Amino acid sequence: MLARRDLERHAEFLDRRRRDGFVRQCHGDLHLRNIVLLDGRPTLFDAIEFNDEIACVDVLYDLAFLLMDLWKRQLSRHANAVMNGYLTDTGDLAGLALLPLFLSCRAAVRAKTSATAARVQPDARRAIELQELAREYLAMAKDLFVRPQPCLVAVGGHSGSGKSTLALAMAPSIGGPPGALVLRSDEIRKSLCGVPSLQRLGSNGYAPDITARVYRTLAERAALALRAGRSVIVDAVCARPADRAAVEGVAGSASVPFVGIWLDAPRDVLVARTERRGPDASDADAGVVNRQLAEGAGVIRWPRLDASLSAASVLEQAQALVGVGLRRAG
């Protein structure tokens, strides 16, 4: 009943995605048992090649099998990372509206195959295990239709304060499975400039007009994901009051709860972190940190956390702030 309701609600959108090329020949059976680490690279095998009706599906439905499998195995950070990686590469934010349906259908498929296997299993103990697994998947299929109210969380602070570390750590626990969309300003900047995320930009990439485009794009993508029912974490410096106000405005326009968090750390901590950072989308160095500190951030009304503490401590405090913010909004 729940699946049929969602199918009817999204029928026109599903047809439009087919016309737009989102339905194509896919793997068809993309769960963890069909992925092997080969020469250090995850490699897919055992695809559905014998039945186009099964293999020709929406690309997000194909990915949903892996996301569901990771979530079921309590690998929530992995599931969230896969979802965010897919969205970063494709920009398929509108498709997020279909994710609960796709995830639920994939869990229901596993419930059916587990129940079928139980009926033909000669070992009585293994048959009971498969029956219980089928019940778990069926309960999961139902639970995946529960849609928590989406929210917008912003993590601001100077370069080296640990914004990305915190955003990625929080994301799996915010919103419905597999967690929140993370919009990182550094990745968006590289995309807008047409360069790979790990390629350094020249000074032109940080010109005021480019920065303005970055924050406009952040706002547009956040609004799109929120409309699709997905919670969002904005990971950006947000040093200017106008930038912070713009992010808050997105939440206001979408009528969703907003939680802003500002990360503070001494200059030496910020510089040390930028200097020991490995390959990353951020190009920040000591010069960038010094410039940001000299320019200041104006009056910061977001709750401030001491980012010089351990990542675990900062995460715990940030999660508490988000929890309080959502309870107040509710």
C-alpha cells in the first residue's frame, strides 16, 4: 500500500526521468555480495545480463540496492558517503524524492528472496534464520517510508577548523536513511571553475564573483534537496554575515528547521591543520587562514564550538546542538 501510494504520487516524475535518460542498462543486482576488491579497486560482478526488464532501471534505483544493503549492515557512514559521492558526480538532487521508495522496494526484494530461500532450505536451523531475515527486511521496507522532517544544518568556520570532518561525521544521523546531503563549498567552487576537485585553483578561482556564485549554488542546491525531502548540511566558511543570512534564508523559505554551528580554533591550530592536510578539495593554506582572520567574521549568532578539541568531542557537542534545535522546531 505504501509503495503503491508513492508510485502513484511520483508516476509523472518517474516517466520524466525515463525520458531524460535516467533509465538505462544497469547492474541490476548491486549489493555488497556482488562487489569485490580487485587490485585495490571495488569491482562489480554478477550483473543481470539475461533480462532487460530487470536490468534496465532508473540509475538511482540501481544504486539504492547498495545503499539499502549498507544501511542494513549498520554501515551508515559508508551508505551516506556513497550517496553523497553519487550526488556530487551527477547532481541528481531532484531524484532524492524517490529515494525512500527505491530503498523500500530494494528491502522488499530482499525480504522476498530470503523467504523464498527459506522454503527450499533443507537445513532447519538455516531456514529459520532466513525466515527471520525476511521479517527484518520486510520491517525495514516499511520503516524506510517514514520521512523525518528535513532540516538544514550549516557548519561554518575558518579554514582548518574541521568543518568537513564534522559535516561528514554528522551526516549519517541527520534525516532519513542514508542521512543528509553534504554540500561542500570547496567542491562546488572547483566544479564551477571546471577543474577536478583535487586540482589547485589560481587566484582567479577565488575572485569575489566566483565566491558569490559558489554561495548562490549552495543555496540553490540546498533548496532543491530540501524540496525533495532530504536534510542538508552546508559546509562552508560563511565568514560574511550576508553569507550566513543567505543560508538561514534557505531554511526559512523551505519552512524547515535550521541549526547553524560556528567552529572556533586558535590561529596556530588552523594553520597546522591546513599544512598537514592531504589531497583535498580545499586549497587553503597559512596565507588563506591569515587573510580570513584579518577580515573577521562580524557578529556570529550561531552557537560556537571549540574546534581545537578532539573530533569526537566536537561531534558530540554538535549533535547535541542539532538535537536541541530540532526539538525546539518541533
